[in-house]
Amino acid sequence: MARSSTVSAATRAPGGEHHADRHARRWALALVCSATFMLVLDVTIVNVALPSIQTSLGASLTSLEWVVDAYALALASLLLISGSLADRYGRRRLFRTGLAVFTVGSLACSLSSSASMLVASRALQGVGGATLFATALAILGQEFQGADRARALGTWGAAVALGLAVGPLAGGLLTDLLSWRAIFFVNVPIGAAAFAVAGMRLRESRDPEGTPLDWPGALTFGFGLCLLTFALVEGNTRGWSSPVIIASLVGACVFGTVFVKIERARPGLFDLSLFGHRTFDAATLGVMGQGLVIGPLLFYLVRYLQEVLGASPLRAGVEVVPMTVTCFAAAILAGRITSRAPLWLLLALSLVLLGSGTLLMLFVSATASWTVLIPGLLVGGAGWGAVNPIAAEGALSSVPAERSGMASGINNTGRQVGIAIGLGALGAVFQHRLQSVLTREIAHRGLRVPPGVTKLAARGGLAQAAAAVPPNARPAFVAAGRVASSAALHGVLVTGGIGAIVVGIAIVFLRD
């Protein structure tokens, strides 16, 4: 099997190979961790600012879901082709391209004047993020081997966890002191600096025998995933029997079937033979299960803290710190023990922890203190943080170095697919539950409200719905809405928690 080529004048210099290699690896690790930190920061920082974005741009709850899902969808749709492009044309080249596109997308987000423009800009961010995610692990897989790679992945996992930990606090602080626009603009100087340094310090590597680019596979995968997510996000609003929703689901099935046939016919975007390795299967299933839970959990948990308990963006960021702190600690610990225990066991335990922590949050209510969340935040955060380095090691250890781009692409795609589908599916659970409980609460309190106000609450949030209620009935309606929103969060927690535990149990059956 051919090895990936690495272009570096320094490493060819007589007598300086060992020192130059070590120096290059340090720069590679620093750049990959910096870029990953920026990408992850952008995920958690956005959740805290979503209520402020909704007020500023007059966005609906569905539009806010698209602000998150547009980013995840672009990532998931393009990660695989980006990994192939990186293997074929050079990982440094794609890494810098991703930095440039992500930085421009961040600037566009900060300048958005409407919800539609923000969603489009988030999709542009996702395009850049796809190339960064696809090349990040591939670069580490090329530069580090054996125990050194395990340590490097532990450091990378710590960067991921640090971004998660800092995100809520940074988002709350920037939103409270400046504006929600600042959460996107902060990426601009970081991205520009990383772009410049990568050009000077990062060495090029590629797969000299890279397979032809699989654009048919990329298009069918992307279209199928987009249609499925569109149906899940819009189904509750448009009606599940709507011709548009039915057509989207059918189209997703058709594109998915064609994609599988294309990939079976010839090696391309998605090497299905990789799934014959149980460690690789477990790693992919693990990150997908993580995404299914974490995406909607952060979205609706932060919304609960602000909309139901009245927290400011900064206070909401502070209140989720227990989860991000244990996430950070678990990522570091997991990176150090991946070589000491079976990966399937570590992944299974991580998913069970995540699911158990999610279920421990069921003590939330319209009148409870946020402190009832602390046990669940601590336990769930530990499971969340441990998944990333364990799954990364599982993906990279299952393939030869020259296939690291595809392996990391599939691994990260699984996470983003989980986030996109999870937010759509659990978002439907949330909206249906909120509308149902709010209807019951309105009847129980004998309130007279305009027709369609419960649907407006499910689509646009309690604040928009309350504005449509007569002033004399508004306080009682808000109280009913808080009860309904808490009950809707329960639905998300139960579904997500059980789902994570089921995925953890399934991974046990994938042990070698």
C-alpha cells in the first residue's frame, strides 16, 4: 500500500530531519487545534445568542433551527468530498481554503440584516468548516503515529472541549456587552491569522494514488440529506401530510438509494468497505449518537434558561458551564486512555453517560431553579466530551494513513448528520409537545386567545405568541406557556436520553 507523500524542504535537509519533523508536527498540531477550537466555539457560542437573534431579526423558531441546521447540513454534505479533495490535491491547500471560506462566512453572518441572510451565511460557514474538519484529523493522522498520535488526538479533543466550554460564556458576554453580531465577527481575526501562519508553517501532504473525485456520490448524498432534514424541520409547521413534506421524504429515500448504489459500484466518496471494520463502525455510530442528542439539547436547554427562567445570555452561558467543564476534563482523560482499554467499551460508556445525564435533567419545570440541572449537566458533559477523541482514534486506527482524509471525513460527517437530523426530529417533538400542552393549559385556565396562537408559540416562541394575546390575558398566557415549554423540553430530554443509551448498547454488539 502506497504511503502519502509529504512535501517539506526542511525534512530533506541533511542532519536536520528529526528536529524539523518535530517542529513541523508541533505547528501542525497547533494550527489544527486552533482551527478546530474556532469551529467548535462557533457552535456553542451561537446557541446562547439565538433568543437575541430572534428578537433582532424577527425570526421564527423554525428559522432559528435553520441557523443551526444550515451550518450542520453544509458540513455533513461536503465533508466527504472535502476529505477526498484533501487526499488528492493537498491537505494544507484545502485547510487554508477552508479557513478563508469560513472567515468570509463569519463576516457575512455578522453583517446579516435578515434571518434568511443569516441562514445563507451560516451555510457558507459550513462550506468552509467542512474542509477544515475533513483535513484536521487527516493532518494529525499523517503527522503522528502510535502513542504520539494518541496524545495528539487527546490535545485535539481538549481543543474541542475548550471551545465547548468557552463558547457559552463568550457568547453570553459578547451578546450582553456588544451584540449577537460580535459572536461571528470574533472569528474573523482568528481565521485570518491562522490562514497566514498555515501558509508559512504547515507542510503539504496528499495521497499520490487518490481515487477520482466522486461528484455523483457527493450530490446524491447532499441532496438526500438536505431533503430529509427539510422534512424533519418543516414537517410540524407545514403538516406531515403536506405534499411538500411527503415529496421531500420520498426524494430523500430516492437519493439515498442512488447514493448507496453509486458507492457500491466503484470506490469513490464513501468507501463502504470501511464499514467492515467494527471499530470504525462503532466510531461512526458513536459520533452520530452524540450529535443526535447534543445538537437539540443545547438548542432547547439554552432556550429554556432564557425564555422560561428569564436568564440573560451571559447568565445562561454561566449556567451551562458545569456541562462544558466536565466535557473538557473528560476529553483530556479520554485522549490519554484510548490505548489502555477497548475503544468499543469506552464509546459505549460515553454514550450511556451522555444519555443518563440527559435523563437526569428531567427535574426541570416552569418554577424550578436552574440548579436542578447540575447533576445532569455534569454527567452528560462527561459523556459528551469523551466521545470525540475516542471516536477519532477509532476512525484513524481503522484505516491506512493514505485513507485518513476519507476516514476523518466520514467520522465528522456522522456527527453533523446526527446534529442535523437530531435537531429536526427532536425539534418536531418539542413543537408538537409545546402546542399540545399549551392548548390544554389554555383550556384549563379558561383563557380567551386568538385562533392559531398555540401554533404561533410552537413556530415563533412564547414572546411572539404573547404579543398576539389581549393584554388582560397575557400574564396567564405567559405562565401557561412556561409550563408548556418545560413539558416540551421534557419530551426532548426523554427522547434524546433514551436514544443515546440505545446507541451505547448497540456499540457493545460491535466489539471485535
